[in-house]
Amino acid sequence: MTGKAAGYVHPEPQSSSPDTLEVSPGWEHEKLEGWVPALASEEETRKALEKAFDYRGDVTITRKDGSTVEGYLFDRKTGPTLTDSLVRVLPRTSNQRVMIAYSDIAALAFTGRDTAAGKSWEAWVKKYVEKKAAGEQHIGLEPEALE
């Protein structure tokens, strides 16, 4: 034996082209602005709050007591039950972080503008190519401002 396990075959690379090795397909960003998901089941609640966590805009959470919190959902902890799971929101009107148990949430709405919508790498490259084709001068590889 030569130090390799018997029968082991070293896999060959799929392609040696740098273009295929370094380029991966883009990710399609789901358009959630204005969406008000149904929270009829535990599964629907969990899925909607996961999407809210990934969302780059404000959401409005209505608690079962009728109070609302509008702000950026920046953290969540999932547990075995909705009571053990919680979200943390940075309210639009203060710097105080608010914790809300999933079980206390009556409604969720994606009310804020998604600040990253339309700002994917593919969208930026398309705009860059269009500007270059139009003969625009002094265009560089600097990112656009989010606001």
C-alpha cells in the first residue's frame, strides 16, 4: 500500500477554467415589501419571521395585546416552541432594543422599504455596462450609496 486507503480514487476537478471556478450563480432576492403573511400556524409564523430576519427594511409587528412595534428585526432566537422563540427589534423611533416572543405576535407586515432591493451585483454590473456603452466617462468600480 502507498499511504492511500485501498480503493480510494482522488476526485478530478470538474473544470480547470478560472471562469467556471470563480463564478457562482446569483441569488434572487425575494420581493417582500408590503407583504403581510398569514400567521395561521406555527410553521407559517416561523417561516415569516425568518424572512423578516433576512429582510433589509423595517417590519411592523402587532402583538396580541394590540400594541405595535415598527422597526428593524435584527436578531432572533428559535426554540422548541413559539413561547421559547423570540425576535429582537430596533424600533424606528428609539435605540431601545425590544424583545418579543413569537407566541406574542398576532400580525407581521413588511412595511419599510427594502434598502438593498435592486442593488445586487448583477444589477450593478448591468447599470455599469449600460453607462459604459452610452459613452459615460469617469465611471468606476465604486459601490452606490444605499440611501
